[in-house]
Amino acid sequence: MIVRRGSMSPIDFNGLRIFDYTAGYDDVESSVAVIEVPPSARHAEAWSKRSDKYYLIVSGEVRFVLDGVPSDLAAGDFCFVRHGRRFSYSNDRAEPATLFLVHTPSFRMDDEVFVG
């Protein structure tokens, strides 16, 4: 499978721009996305009933909160979120950030739980 970014439309998720490279492929074991996190954007606290999440910071900086513990991450840093663990992230910087995300097994919105 080859997926070209130019063939995709980003998903606007509360200010985050998500490019889901595996959308529409129900037969894949994992799913892959690139997330653009503009300044002041955040992902609300959530947890997954199904998927482990692997976040690689490609550019910029974000603050991850994993089970209530904040960590500032920069380009090249990595955050693993096991299913069932609460997490959130935000960009409090003046520059945008880009994240590479893998869900294993693949992402299903019905298995995501948002807190609050």
C-alpha cells in the first residue's frame, strides 16, 4: 500500500490536524497518523480500551501528561501510552509541533474514552 499525503484531507480534531494514513483500511493490524499540533492546541485527557499508542515527536515541543505526570518532549523524543492509561498533550509554545502516531491494534474511535 502506498499513501500519498496529497491524496489525504486532514481531520480537524479540536484544533489538531490529523492525517490518518490508514483510514478506510479495516484489514490492517496497526494504524498510522501524523498529527500537527499548532500553538495553544491540546488533546483532552483520554484513554483507550483497545490500542497501545506510540508517539514520536517529529518537530517542535509538546507537554505530555501520562497518568497525571507531566513531561516536556521535543523533536526525537518518544512517548509510549499503554491502553488503559490516561494521557493528554498540549503545545504551549509559539511554534507548531508534529507528532507521528502508531496505534496497535488499529485505531477505532468507539474504543477511545475522553475524560470530562
